[in-house]
Amino acid sequence: MSEQIHPLAPHHLPFFIPGPDGSDTLMVVMGIFLVGVILWVGTLYWKLHSLPERMAHRTHKLQFEIVAVLGLISLFTHMHIFWIAGLLLAMIDLPDFSTPLRSIAGSVERIADAAPGTPEAEPISEAPATSGGKSGARSAAKEEVRSHA
């Protein structure tokens, strides 16, 4: 066969037509671009998906664990309602009921320790009777007053 170019063929070929050696530079560039775009979109998806969890963690919400579980459920089930519920829960400030209840429980425990019929925390030292048994009567009166407090 002859090595001459056909007279109607263009002398300059565009860059997107592969050369005679079989190397296709446009395909290689587009393949690298496609992998980069897929990684970028995947990262964007993960950032968007973890948005409620990051919001709840940043503001130190009490419901952080619930928001995290809702995010995982929405990730594995592909049901977006869980993600929306987690986002709404991350935005809402729930009132702190546990701190006042712990305070009440601690106060009730202290009151229960001072209730009659329970052993005293500190033993009452019995002083020897000096002047006619007055100090023995005084310690019994103190014990009686303490048991009613």
C-alpha cells in the first residue's frame, strides 16, 4: 500500500481523534476527570449526609446519639425521612430534664439518710456523767432532735 495521504483528507487532524499508534489522550484525560468527579461527589455526599451529626456535636446537644443513629439508619436504608428527622432534632434545643431530676434525687437521698430509724452517719460520743447526769440527758436530747430532722 502507498504511504500517501488521500488528497481529500485534511492535513491536520483534531486532538480528539486517536493517533495511528492507538493512544487516545482524550480518553485518558476524561477517565482521570471522571474518577476525580466521582471522588468529589462522594465526598460532598458524605459531608452532606453527616451534617445533622456535626451540627449536634458542635452545639453539644443532649440528643447527639439519637441524631447519629438516625443518620446511620438513613444511610443504610436510603430512607431520607430519617435524615430529615435527624436534621430537625439537631436543630431543636431539648430542655435539660436530667439535671434537675438528679438534684431532686440527691436531695431525697440526703433526706432519707436523716430519716428516723436509719443508723446515724457519725456516732454520738457519750461523755461520762459529771454533774448529776446532765450531760447524759443532754446527749439523749440531741439524739432525739437529730432523729427528727
